[in-house]
Amino acid sequence: MKAVGLTEFGAPDVLRIVELPEPHAGAGEIRIRVRAAGVNPADLLLRSGPQAAMLSGQPKPYVPGQDVAGTVDEIGPGTRTSLAIGDDVMSMLIPIGPGMTGGYAEYVVVPASWAVTSPRGMSSVEAATIPMNGLTALLALDTLDLPRGSTLAVVGAAGGLGGYITGLAAAKGLSVVADAAPADADLVRRLGASEVVERGPGIAARIRQIHPLGVDAAADTAMYGPSLFDAVRDGGQFARFRSTDEPGSYATIPGRGIRLQTPFVPDYAGRMDKLDEVRVLAEAGALVPRVAETYPAEDAARAHERLERGGVRGRLVLTFS
């Protein structure tokens, strides 16, 4: 089968079309004929080398990709599942670990519990933008566990993950103050933000102008780090999606009682109930798929180059014919 892989780490041009043995579903598994695979920042990390130690012992070529959508075309013997051959599905994958592979491939085999039907009315390209960011957004809000009416600051709200957190938070009855460049202000309001402040340095002070006591929690998808702490009230919460602290980081900000949370999406890997909750929320309009651009799989390097340049609003998606 055709896949996009790499045998050495480096710039986007290390990505190549490779031929791999066609996988087949075993007991408890399904095979997905991939039609679309999302391109995520995590894929850039796998390709460029920071995760090299985690891939040690895994056979080359390494295949990136954590989001796929396509069609069930094989169900393993004895597999108990509500899915059927021909169903349109979406799935999140973890391409690091024994027996794992990524989604940049014509076929992927996953445990049956790792896939759900795609949101009704969505194309495979749209559905491929949802699993990882949707699960991360849901996990963040589940972790924060804020009561209705609480205030949540979302920074990076115009991005893929930030946009999904904004939409889910609004659907759960939270009041969202989001950051945005002037050109994105209307977008983040449509996604669910009730208040918008200009992005960039000084954002904590601008949030405090609206909420003098601080917000109940902040979701830092743009990795502002400690400069954003002052936007949060004493005793509030701060969700970070990569550690921005020095080694030996703490769980509570000293003197202020702000709890640091680090949602880690593999905690929801294989949670069919959670992925199906994401599907339901997408069908209800709380998660709006935003496809920035599509690329044929052969142009994966170009897609990585585009993502690295920044400024992408929505998701880049690879397509497999």
C-alpha cells in the first residue's frame, strides 16, 4: 500500500511516498480505507526529530499522522462492533509505540473501539480534522470540570484546538473570553466566544480589564506560559498543552493556589464513548470543522512546510484517492 513515511529526521523534504505491506484486521480490529488524514503540529515533531528516542526500536519508515477518516473495509474475525463494512468512520491514532503506525497511509488497522462513525453530513476531509483536537478539547474541559456560568479564557482561539475548546466551552454553558487578531475576531465570536481581546503581549492585562478578579480558568493553546497566569483568579485553573515550565515544574502556582492541568490526549485513546461524544457535539454544531487546505498525499512535504510557516486557520488535510 502507499504511505507517507521517513527514514531519517529533518526538514519536510524527508517525507517520501513509500510502499508498505497491506495490513489486515485481526481479532478485535477493523481496517479503514483512509480517504483523508489531518496534518497536526504533533506530526511535525515526529518528522523533525524531538521524538526520536520514543521511536527507538520501531521499524522504519516512520509514518506520521494522528487523525484519519475513511471507510471500514475489513472487520477482524470475532470482532464485536456496531460498525459495518462500508461505514464512514473517523479515528485518532498514536503513531509512537510497539505495533503502532500513523495515519498517512492508504489503510490503517485500529482496535474497533478507536473508531466511530463520522459526523452526519461531513465529508472525510472535514471529519479528518476532528478526532485528535476534538478529544483534546473535550479532555481539557472534562479535566477543568468548570460549572456552568464559569469564565474561561482561551488563547490561540483562532487555531484548530483553540477553536474547538471555544466551541465546546460555549456549548457547555461557559463564558469564553478569547484572543484574536483583528481579522479573526468575528471568527472566534462565531465559534462561541462571548468576549474577544486582541492577541499578543499584554493579553493577561487586557483580560483583567474585562474580568478584574481574573477568569476561573485559562486554556493556553498558544503556549504563552507564565505570562498568562495573571489572567486567572487566585484558586483558579490553568490548562497547558505542552509544559512551558522549567524542569521540576509544579502543580500549583506558589502563593496563588492556581492549579496547573496538562491534558494529555492519549488518555482518551480508545475511549469510544468520548470519541462518540465528540461526534455528537460536531453534529450539533459545537465543533465546526475548518479545512484550511487539502493536499494529495504525494505533497505531504508541502503541507508540512505550510504548517511550519504558521498563520494557518483551520486544518491542513492530506487526501488519498
